[in-house]
Amino acid sequence: MPTSLAAGPNAPAPTARQRTWLFAALRADDRLMPLGVPHRSLDLMRERGWLQFAPATDDDPLRARHVLTAAGRFALLSVGKADALLSVLTSSEPGRIERPVQQQILTSLLREGLVCRLSRRGEQGEDQEQFTYISNLGRRLVGLPEVDTTPASDYLVAAFAAQGITVAVESDSVGDTRVVYRLGDLEARFFREVWNPGHWTYSARHPSWMHDKPWTALITYSADGAVEKHLPNGLGVKEESVRLAAALTAWLTDRDDAAFAA
């Protein structure tokens, strides 16, 4: 596993205060250092290559700001942390840190927000077994693409609300989740399949980045009426949710199964 992102063993390490400032810049969308950092500290961090001057802006052309550099990101990494975060490149489950990590390193990664713990249901409830995944902050630190952490159900609930339809997120007896719409004798359930090693989970609550299967719509109505459709995939969970809500709205108008895209 490459660990070249970690600072060298002889490189100066940031102090606790410097780490706080560097992490603040890492969390900022523009990677700018927070205001109020002493000039001497900025000069020292710039001399070490952790910062560079940011271009002046029209809002404040006279104020010198500093932006985090790649070297500044790497200064926040030890070899152990870099090894743990980069291990996701070869994990069997995307984003999951599967290799053993020393407890001290794992505790530090969690405290700094570089990893998160999720259950097999994509939740953070302490009453469920938790597994370790790299967070978006961790991805940002080692230069990996960030992902959409919005629960899939949030997009679908919002898409239905835009159509004037109220739905709810429910869990069944084994903990699988789905978005549900009920009206009279009609019940519509919407979920996506998520692969957990060894079995499939039927889920609406997993973070969007974990979903690579389409929405499934399972609709029952009257004594013997039923519709099951798998909506188009590969458009992104948000767009797929918008299309699903529109398709259900069209179907409710005339109960024409062709209203759902194949």
C-alpha cells in the first residue's frame, strides 16, 4: 500500500494549534486558512510549504489570505493513517476500511472525522454492529474523489413532496428500510438493493454513494392488482428519485403500467 502521501519521518510535524488551523482549511470548500491566525504562524507554515498565498479577491483585494497546499494536507498524515485511508483502494467493499488498524490510529481517525462508522443498514446507531468507512474529509485529505453522503430516501421524499405527495420512511422486522406511500387500498413501497458481503439489503436509508442498483417500485392495489418496476439507473440517486416520483404521479392519474419507464 503506498504511503507516499504521509510526511517524511524527518519532516517537522505541525503543533496542536497548527493542526487545528490546517484542519479548518481542509474542511473549508475553498481550502482557505481561517481568519485570525497569527502572522508569525502563517509565515512559518508558508515557509514549510504547508500554505501558499491565495489570489486576491474582489471582495477584499488588500487582505492576504493563505490556502492549504498538498504538502499541508500530507503534514496531517502519519504513515499509519495514510496506510489506513488508502487501503480503501483495494477493499472488496467500496469505501470500507477492511484491513486491521491499530486502535490508537483508528481512534485518532474517528476523532478527526477522517473516517466514520456505519452499520449494515447504513446508519450510525450504537445498538448495531459498526463498520469503518473513509469519510469525505478523509477522501479530501488523501486526494480521493468525494461522494454523495445524502441518504437515498431524502432525495425520494423531497421528490415526492415536489409532486404534492406525502410519503414516509419505514423499517421492517429485519431492519430493511423503504419509502412508503399509502392511499386507500393502494400501497407503494420503494427501495434499492445494497450489497452487503454475503447478502443483499433492501434499503432506502443508505448514503447515496453506496447505491449502485436502481429504485424498485412495488405497488399493490385492490385484491389482485400489483405492479413491480425497476427504474432507470446510472443517472445519480437525486435524478432517479425525481423521475420515480414523476412516474408514480403519472401512474396514479390513469393506473397505466406503461407510465413507469422500464
